[in-house]
Amino acid sequence: DMFRKENKFMPEIRLDAGLQSQGADTGAQGSARTPIMGSETVTVEQCRQFIRKVNSNAPDIIPFYQKYGELLGIRWGYAVAQMIKETNYLRFDGDVKPWQNNFAGIGAIGGGVQGAAFATPEQGVIAHLEHLYAYASTSALPVNLPKVDPQFDLVTRGIAPNWEDLNGRWAVPGVG
């Protein structure tokens, strides 16, 4: 269960007990697979409370995850978990700094490289979700959503329909 694995930032991350089982399928090797695309069961308030237990000063960006996650058909609660891992509960104690509004570490490759910066928190969330969409889907972005992810066109579209498929391509909650 990727929300219970240990890592250097979070000894345990578990937004909702039903997240892992909801929508999981079984891959060719018999292991559970967790689709990136689909509907979400976690609530905005559950995510807020989870983050604020660790960082009471966290900016309230969760409604953006819900709004744009639903627009793109992404299970946005998992994206919130990924954001928590990438930003250490929105404390930004790595290469990416708060002013960048880069909640997914897009373009941050380590060694002090800060990666992309976005003008607003909303744009940063959109970029995160668009990046996931690029990995999980071959469909075009909705016409009413401007492309803000600078690496959207660099992704092999649809190569990672499940969260587990991001291993070795992008950091995922609890794995790497």
C-alpha cells in the first residue's frame, strides 16, 4: 500500500482507509494497481485536516486539487498525497521553494536545481495535475484548461495509467 510505506519525509501517509481499495485493479503479475484516472472518495476537508496536523500554516490549495482533478478526471486525493511527499507537507525544505508554487517538483532534479515556477498556487496545482494527466492519458486537455505544465509535451502520453507505473519516472507517495 503506497500510502503506508516508510520514507524520509513521512513515516506514514494515509488520507483515507478506502483509497487503496477503491478503483484498484490487478496487473499482469497479480499485484494491485491504482489508476491515476477516476473519481475520488476522499474529501477536501479530510485532506486539509491531514496536512494541518503536521503544518498548521499550510496554504489552502486543496480546493484547487479537487476542482481541476475533477475537470481532468484524475483521482486528485492521490495527487494531494504526492504533493505532500514532494513538499514535505507544504514546508518546502528541499530544492523547490514556496514562491515557485511547484507542488510536484516539476523540473527539480536534485542538486539544488529548483525546477519550474508558476505565477500562482492555482497554476501550480494545474501544472501538477496536467503532468499526471500526460502520464496517464492520451486524450487532449479540455479546451477550457490552458496548458501550464512546461513538461507536458515531453512526457510519453499514456505511458503510466497507474500510480505504480510512475516508479522510476516520477516520485510517487511512499515509493520514490
